[in-house]
Amino acid sequence: MIVLVSSLLVGCQTSSNTGESKDATETINGNTETAESENNTSDAKLTVWMYGWETGATELMKKDAKEYEEKTGVAIEIVPVSSDSYSTKLQATLAGGTNPDIAVIDAGNMSIQMAAKDVLLELDEFGVEEYKDRFYESVWNDMVYDGKVHGLRITANNLGLYYNKEMFDEHGLEYPTEDWTWEDLREAAKILTDEENSIFGLDLPISNETGGYTFVWLPFLWQNNGELLSEDRTQAAFNSEAAAEALEFWKVMAQEDKSVPLQVPATGVNRFASGIVAMTIDGPWNLSTYVADPEFKDKFGVAPLPQQETRATVIGGEGFSIFKNTKYPQEAYDYLVHLTCSDFTKELWKEWITIPPQPEYVDFYKDNTELGEYIQVFSDQMEVARNRQFTPTWPKIVNALATGLQDYMYDVTDAPMKALEKTAQDVNKILSAE
């Protein structure tokens, strides 16, 4: 993801209300540049954790950290940590007091849970509010808990509709457009389904027993003008007719049309790339893999999610947060702003292949001949992307919801509202214990 233009960069490089600044900004021939401070006397040493799988972004950060130290005197150690154990390791270091100063974390999910445990530094006292208008509102809100800001976003993503152009062509179907409705999706899925050869029109995470089910189902709930929780996030709100219709829509496709597979995918198999399904709902994170496959790169396209009563998709992504026990809160904040609000941020976006979390950069990838046309779909959808109503018990909530929805999908309960009412009771118990 990228950084901001001159006016934003100036703001980003401004230090907090202490009046001390490690960096200064100058405008030279119309270009904003970061100038080295004359008094590089800081002895601060900061450790920053990054996802291990983001090797390209990590190497960029290491290189930039050296340059940052030369300008500010602040030593930065970038530590890649394997993604399969990232959260566990981070929690263990927090318990032992050996945690990093800064870490990239899942925005909303991890950030809200950690903020509720009072381990993240509140950024309001540093003047972070001045950057609020630079970000999409949904992006910003994922880093806010109890009215306080606990980080700044570096990435964003949402869900779109992937489709196999070759399979559409074979059936004489026009490709999906932004005007597609639920009925368009259903009819195309039925036509694209070939039961005899085990080809399905659409893939949905029906068999997913964790938060992945909720992540994909939420846009359908919102598209039908339904809500997940009450506005204050204290009560379930999905026991509604709007939710019942969204749940029934999935079941009709899976059980009546038989256009959506009910079974768990084989280990390591991407059903879309393998040609088992003609359409799937997914984010931009698989784009690089698809375009790198010479046999598949020209076979797929991406469209916005279909709509019902309204348009909606769900937002995801990461942010950088500072831990409360850092010895250098000011320096950590200055570096956090550097990562998320400087020209260097643009280099991270290019490497990360992510959606810029600032609306000013909605067309950031337009000149990328390989990925630009696909990423633009997700970037344009940011205007209708909604953040999930995260709470400290979010993992329990989404797991309970997945179980409840599956009870109806697999005929354990015989009516959508019955399944939703029971699940709402389970979710309310979880919320009441927060």
C-alpha cells in the first residue's frame, strides 16, 4: 500500500504534541521530501514484527529501516515471523513481556481483542485523529476500540466475484457485471453446473466451520439490508427476515439447484483454479498466483459482488499497532506514521499487492498491466465495503454463527428463522459475558 501526497505527507511527518520531531519535511520543486534532522541524537531501538510470508515487503522494510536510522538515529529491527504461528507467538511474547514494539496485526479481529486487553498504545494523545479523513471510514473504524485509536491501516481488501471466462464462453453466457443481482448469480450458476462431471457453478464456504463462513455470508446479509449485531454491538440482530432470505438463498443454490458444493474441498485443492467451480467469491490475495499460472492466467475475470436491495462487500486487511509497554512511544509513533503515511508506503503497497486504504489512491494500480484490471474491481468496491462489527469475543461469535447457519444448510434445523433464532441466543450469551 502506498503513501500520501504532499499535504498528507507533511502531516504524517509531523511529530506529536511533544513538539519534538525526528524527521522534517521540505517541499522541493513541488515534491515533498523527507529531510534529515540536524539533531540525530535518539538512542531508541524498535523491534517490528512482520508476517513471514510477506518476504518482499519485509526486505523493503529492512532496507528502508537503515535509511530511517541514518535520518533519525532510531534503530529499527524488522523481524519476519511465520504466519502459521504468528498470533500464538505474539500472544506468548506479550505474556512474557518480550513482545516487539510494533507489529502488523489483523485489523479489527486481533486489534480489537488486544485493545480490550489493554496491551496496545492509544494513539489519540499523539494527534492521530488528524489522519482520519485520509482513510476510508470503514478502514479507520477497524482500528478503533472504546472510542480510542489503536493503530493505522497499511492494507485493505474486500470480496469480489471471480469467474472462469472459458466456462462462460462454452455456455454462451455474458460475463458478470456490476449490475448483476442475486437472481443473475443463481441462474448463471445453474447453467454452469454439470452434475455428471462434478462441475459446480459457484463455490461458497458452506463447509467452513470457522469465521470464513461468516466473512463470505455477511455481504449477502448486508445486500439484503440485514445487520449482524445491534449498533452498540451488545445484541444479535441477524435473527431477521432479511437474514433468513440471505440464508435461504445459499441453501436453495446448494440443495435445490445443486450448483454449489456442500462437501469440504480436498486438501490443497483450489476448486476455482482447478476448474471444479466456474465462479467463486474471494479477495485479491490469490491474484498473483492466478496470473503466474500460464495455463490459467487468461481464463479468469473479476467482477463486483452481485447486489440485492443494495450493494455491499466486506472489508479486511492489516494495520500496524504499537504495544503499550514500548520504551519509546514517541519514536514508535513517528515510525508507525512513516510506515503508513509516507512515500515509502507506496512501495509497500506495490510489493504487498493490496488495496490502498486511502480513497485518494483508488486508481493506484491502473498502470499495472498484469494485475491492474483485477485490482481495480476491488479498489472501486471500497466505497461499498463495510467493516465487521468486531468485539473482544469475535472469534466465538463467528464460530457460533457458522455452526448455526450450517445446521440449516445441512438440514439439522428445518427452517432458516429457527436456526437464526437459536444462533442469536448463543451469540447473545457470548456478548453478555464480555
